[in-house]
Amino acid sequence: MNPAVMVMWTYVQCCWAKARELSKEDRGSASVEHILWYVAAGLGTVAVAAIVWAAIRSKAEEPLPSPAAP
């Protein structure tokens, strides 16, 4: 998994743990910061996937070398 995504996920989990400690009665809400972190993680994942996919496609489009006769 992308290390940047892991860092963001860990940060989000820590923020949620702090938010739960501060207000036990509010269990279902997500702050704007949480939503932005998820959006950033999603965009980071999409960017990495696009880079990897482009590398795979460029390698796949290269012609195969013809085998040499023995």
C-alpha cells in the first residue's frame, strides 16, 4: 500500500480517537477534516494507480524481440 495513504489513515484514526474521547455522545458525525483526509487519500491512490498503469501500458506497447535462430 502507498506509504502516504498509510500515514494519512493513521492520522485519521488518531483524530477520530481524540474526537471520541472529547464527545462520547456524538458518535456518527464526520468533520470536514476527516472528509478532506479521505479525499486526499483517494486522490493519492488514484495518482499512484495512474502512474503504475501508465508504466505497465508503455512496457506492454514495446515490441517483443524476435528470437534468434540457433
